[in-house]
Amino acid sequence: MKTKQQLNNKRSGVALILSMMFLAVFATLAVGMLTVSSTSARVATNHHGTNIAIGAALSGLECAKYLIAHTPTFETTRNTVTDSEANTIWGNLCSTVQTQQIGGLTVGTATRFTDGIGSGDQIFTGVINFGSTGENLNVRFYRYDGDPRTILVDSTGSEGQISRCVRVDVDITKEAQVLNYAIASRGRMWVTQNSIIHGPIYSTWDRPDVGAGLETTSDTIVEGTINTIIPLDQLQAYNIQMETLDEDGQPMFDEYGNRIYSPDDKIQGQHEGINYGVDCTDMPGMNPEDYDTSIYKPLCSNIGSPSRTQTEYFPHAAGDYSTPSSSSSKQYTRKVYENQTFSNVIIPKGSHALFKNCTFQDVLFVETNETYYDSTSLTNNIRFEDCDFEGAIVSDVPSTTTHWSWWTRNVLYFTGEAVFDNQSQFQETTILAPNFNINLGNTGAFESDGGNTLSGAIVGGIVDVRGNAQIHGTIVSMYDTTPFSSGYVTNIGAADDGGSEGAGYVGGTIEITPDPEQLLPSGIRSPVILQPQYDTYSETI
């Protein structure tokens, strides 16, 4: 039998063993907690360093944008950039990197390199330190011999041993901001009659004392913003209401998110918002001095003799080209061409031709006097009836004028069914006729079996589209109508010609879809620019 002392000794031994076990467990936990704490600290330090490095790389990208913005450029009338022009821009960029001396560093000249992709030229800003613990950035501009019109930008940011790199491509290209719009006009613009515009529209009309620069009807759809040069407060000063606004000047919506309209709104159809005070008057293509179409004319020769002549009026009575619509209509003895195919031809000024069931290939050049005169012999009013266009229509550039009759003199008038399927070397151009009155669709009566299908830019003094039309490109109405207190409206859907502002007949559907990726037509003077392509942005370690 065990004594009491023996039992107490046994219990003490068990307690000692348990105590040692607990001490071992606690020691393990303490070591584990210390390890976790140390790992967390390292993770936090690394995360902090990574954030600094990526922030430095992004700062380097901002430095690159600054250098690009300060690189000298030049203007051309061609729509593409040659290798020689790309080399000039690259040289200008390298000079800018050297002269700007970001971070106060002396920058060396560009050097050659070869990697797994190919060979090319490169230049660095140098390592720019901006922190007390070794934070820095370095920007590399480079391009490959096989693609001289693309400059790549690598910006590397570092913090200690941690580095991150961001990259973006920069294209050497022609400035073509106007192609972002479906319609851009220097005068008032009306969009009516079931028109569907797949993009933003813009007007530089700046006379609120006369009226709003833009108006749309309730049956129209603008899948983009509506942009006017007139500030909101100026419109309100003349009691012009583009849209229904609340007391804070913000658009009003109902409980279901639908835009609220009132009868006083000048913009009645669907749209994605109105921007006020948008000044893009310096966009290439909006001013007469931007145009030089002389590169087209040497490609062409004078058209042959007509088969007969025919007397018509413009504007004419509804359904009757031989009857004037008013006392201000102009009479023309048209030279008639029927059922012929033409390639690279000039229509001499004073021809006032009528083409019926004709096909045009390559370039059709329309001649007119570059100084405007109210004269039949020095202008060209041309009508096309049921014609096919497999090339570009281009004209001389007549001067601007405040003479009331200009819109009846230099005119391109398309009636019946016109199909534009440009297969020439100038595929980006459909109609390039600065300061011409362009009329797509009959001005007098709706032609149910007529219509126009076009791809490419359409440039005119005033461009009117009526009846049925499918346009894949941008319309530019570049004639400044601000000297006139009435008339001269770009009509999309309304029937009257560019010298009137009446509604006219009802009928047809017009659809316009811009293509911002399209090239600007040759013949429009614009700068060669460095354009960052932000959709190419990437991050690397």
C-alpha cells in the first residue's frame, strides 16, 4: 500500500511534466508569432517598396508625356507619315530629351541597340533620384528599324532593390481630331426626321443673339455628346434653353432615370449629354486655310464632250428641275453625260454638268475659280443622278464670301440613288469639296427609291443630308456662317438646301457612323504629332 507521501510525490512529477509541456507550447507559439511578425514586416516593407517603385514609374510616364508635348512638329497635307517625316520627329524628340534635362541631368545622344525583337535607336533620360533612400526613375524612348512610326516608352521606377516598369506605345501620326465627331460644323446644325447619329456632334456657331448652334427633334438619336462653343451663361442670357436644368444647372431626370424634356428645349431627341463652351475651332479641317487639294489635280485630265445640254434651275421646284423654286433661283445650261464611265477626269469650271447613270473611278476633280465671283463661267453647279462612285470627289478651294448667292454657284447635288464604294488609293476620302454646297438627296421632294451610301470623310462648305442615307465617316461643314443672321443651316434630315432653314418634306432615315481610326483625307493641312496609345499600357517587373 502506497503512503500519502508517495502519492504526493507522484502528483508533483506529473505537474512538473505538464508545466514543461506548457512551457514548450508557449515557447513554440512565441517563436511562431515572432516569425509571423517578422514576415509581415518584410511583406509590408516589400509592399511599400513596390508601391514606391510603381509610383516612380508612373511619374516617369508623366515626364515622358511632358517631353512628348514639348517636341516640335510640323504640318503636311498628306494623310500619311513618311519614313523621312518619322525620322524628323524622332530626331526632334531626342533633341527635346537632351535640352529639357529632366532632373538636371545631362543626356547623351541616342544610341543603337539590338534585342530579341530587332535593332533600333534608343535614348534615356538618365537615372533621376528623388528620395533620401534611393528612390529613382529612368525613362527610355526607343523604336525599331522595322516600324519607324512607333516609339515605345519604358519608364522604370526603383526603391532599393525593388523595380517596376510601365510601358506605352506612341504613334507618329497625323492629327485628326475632327474624325472623332460624326458631324462638325462652323454654322448652325439641325438634326431631324428619324436621324441616328452614332457619335458626338459639334458646332462652332457662336451667335446666341440669333439662335442656338444645334437643334434636334424628338425623333432623333445621338449616341454621343452634343457640343457647342457657346457657354451656358451666354445662352441663358439670350433665353436659349438647350435642355431642362435644375437650379444647380444640372440636367434633370425622373425617378426612372429618364431625361426630362420641356417644350422650350432646343435638344429634344435622345443624347448622351450637352457640353457647353467647347472651343475646337483650331481643329484641322475647320478653316479654309487648312485645305490644299492641289495634289489631286495633276492626276486628272479634262473630261470629254457632252452628248447634249439641258436647262435646269437651282434651287428648283419640287419634282421639276426645269422650274425655279423662287425668284432667287439660278438658271444653268447643263452639259449632260449619260451611261458613261470616267477615270481621273476634271470637270472644268463653268460646265455645270449633269451626270446620269455614270460611274466614276479614281479621282473626279471639280474645278472652280479660287476667288469667288457670282458668275456662271467661274463656278460649278453639278448634279449627279443615279451615279456610282468608285473613287474620290475633290474640288478646288474657292474663297469664302459673304455674298448671298454663293450657295447656288458652287454645288455638288446628288439625286436618285448614289453608291460610293471607293476603291482608289484615296479610300479615306469620299467628298473633299471645301466651301462647296453639298446636297445629298433631293432638295424638292422625297425619293422613296433613292438614297446615298457613303464611306469616308465628307467635306463641304455646308453639307445637307436628306431622304435615305447611310454614311460611315465624318461630315465636316467648314463654311463660317456667323456673318449671316438667317439661313445657311447644316440640315441632317430636313429637306431644304443649305441656303434655307425650313423643314421641307418629310421622309427617309439617315444614319451616320464616324470612324475615328480612319485617316484624315489628304488635302487637309494638319500637324504630324506624337500620339500616346493608352490602350497599349502594360506593367512589368
